[in-house]
Amino acid sequence: MKSITIAGGLTRDAVTRTTQGGDKITGFSVAVDEGFGDKKRTLYFECSLWGARGEKRAEYLTKGTKVAVSGDLSTREHDGKTYLTVRADQVTLMGGGQRGERREEPKGSGYGAGGRPGDDMDEIPF
């Protein structure tokens, strides 16, 4: 496994679709700037978040939202181009967004900022 953590802005709203096997997959693209000055460039990562976590998170993954994504790094080839892909294990919302309104994640969703069950700080028993 090649693990990576990236932080950047979403280039488009997330889209959830269903595979032929019936699994849900939420896809989104993250732009990450690297370097500075005239050496600055932007890398684009196609990300996927599988299952109910992706479905629940899709509403909040809108164009312009800043996110941090951790997961397995891979590549795919299409029309002679190489694309960087991340199968996300964790997605953390950092703010921003196209709609200009701040939305809270629903209470009791079971998923905190880290996108995993048990990440809600209110539920820590100490």
C-alpha cells in the first residue's frame, strides 16, 4: 500500500454512483498546489470514498471546499495520460465551498471530522 495525505480544494461537486455489484462510490477531485513563484504548479487527484461514508459525506463535498484526504495512492492511464488516484480512508472537511454557507454535519451520523465511526469528540467517555 502506498499511503498519502493531501490537502487542497475540491474542483467539482462530489458525485455518488452505484457499481454493477451494488456498491456505492463517491468520487471527487482535489487540486493541490505545490511550489511557489514561477515554479508553482497544481496537481490534481481523483478521489473515491466507498460505501455509506461517501454517500453521507457527498452533500458536504462541494466545489471549492477545502479538504484533507488520506488513503491509498495509485495511478490510472487513459488516452495516453496518467491520473493520480486516491482511494480515501479518511476525509476531513476544512471549510470553504461554492455555496457560501456553512453547513454542519448531522448529529448522530456516527461520523466525525475524520469520516470514521467514533470520530465524534462528544462521545469520548472521559
